[in-house]
Amino acid sequence: MKSELEYRSGSLNAVGCVREGFAAIKPFYPLFVGMIVIQFLAGLLASLVPFVGSVLSSAVGACLVCGLFMAVFASFRSGKPTISMMFEGFSRFVPVVIFVLIQTIPFVVVASIVVANGMLPEELTANAGQEMTPEKIQAIFAQVGAPLVAMYAAAWFGSMVIKAFLFFAMTLVADRDLGTSEAILLSARAFVGNIGGVVLLMIIQTALFIGGLLAFVIGLIFVAPIIYAAEAAAYRQVFGLRTENGELRTENRI
């Protein structure tokens, strides 16, 4: 049996991940769509909690995604995924939330710089909690100027770089229940070894996400299962997937 820490370099086929992932969830596609609806509603309800709504919503959503990966893995194993699997992600609460927090670091840094230097437009703070009309948004954008927009663009890029290095962290935790630091380091090494495939897959995932947005936003409910299944397939291609008896299965179905 291979070591748990082994991974394959240069083995990630981005297009194959989408095909493999969709093939695995296709027999259970309505179930996975239902899981996405549950994730959306749970995140929405969590966001209503005073003071900590935004953070709680992100944490709940991330744990449910971790559980969704477990359900996809069950599909790969020719088992039958269930709704209850989605909630098993809460058993990995600490590492999952840490992964989410790490990805927000660039935005926290930029926001801190903006506030510390008084760069936040007065009109934006004055209208906090009020409906933002297109005219107000245009006026605020004119006041903000290019430098601030560039800073947040840099924060977004930094967040994407971090996401790339953590690309396998969530699936490693979902399948092998690794510790936080171990999952981060192993994910980073696997990303470097498969950088081309990971970047291409992230571009494909982004394209699917934008396509879902353009389909009156509700399209996201139908493309999200494919996005997550492709990510689970990428993990399987690079690390293999544990069978029910604990052995490692590495063959691909591309």
C-alpha cells in the first residue's frame, strides 16, 4: 500500500477531471443539486446572526462543502451518497475554517490599509445599510479612484494564489482527516507538482461559475455540483482515493 503522503506529479488532466467528476455524480445529480440548495439556505440563515453572521456563514458553508466532497467520494467508490454525508463535514470544522480564514488574509490586509489611511469614502460609510442605487455606486467609484480598485484587485489575485496552494487541502481533510498543517503542506507540494493542471482546472471552474451567474444566477445551483465534483476528481487523480477498507485506489476513469 502506498504511503498516505505520496502524490503524483504532472498527472492532473483538467478536462478529464470535469468528465470524471460529472460521470461520478450523474446518477445522483438531483441529490447533489439539493445539497447545493441546502448549502445556500444554511449560509443565508447563518448570515442573519447579528455581528458574526458573515463569518458564521462562511464557516457553515465551508463545512457543508467538505461534507459534499465526502458524498462525491462515495460516488467514486460506487456507493450511494446521502444528504447526511453533507453534514459530516462539521466533524472537520477546525481545519476547514482555518483554510477559509487563510484565503481571506489578502482582503484583511487591504481593508486594514484602507481604514488606517482613511481611504474609505465618506459617502460609502454614510450610506451603510441603505439601498445602493446605480448613481450612488457610480459616485462612490469615482471617489475611490483607480488606486483603491487596484489594491482590491491585488487582494483578489493574492486570494486566488492562496486558493491554488490550498487546492487539495479540503479534499485531503475530507478523505483522510489529516491535520491542518499537514494538509496545507501536502496540498502546496501537490500543487507545485501539478501547477499547470490545477491552474487550468481553476480557470474551467471559474468559467462554469460565471456561466451559472449569467444564467440568471440560479444556474449556479446546477453547475456547482460539477465544479465540486471536478475538484474531487482532481484529488483522486493526484492522490488516489481510499476504499471502504482503507486501501488506496489510484486508477483513473478518464
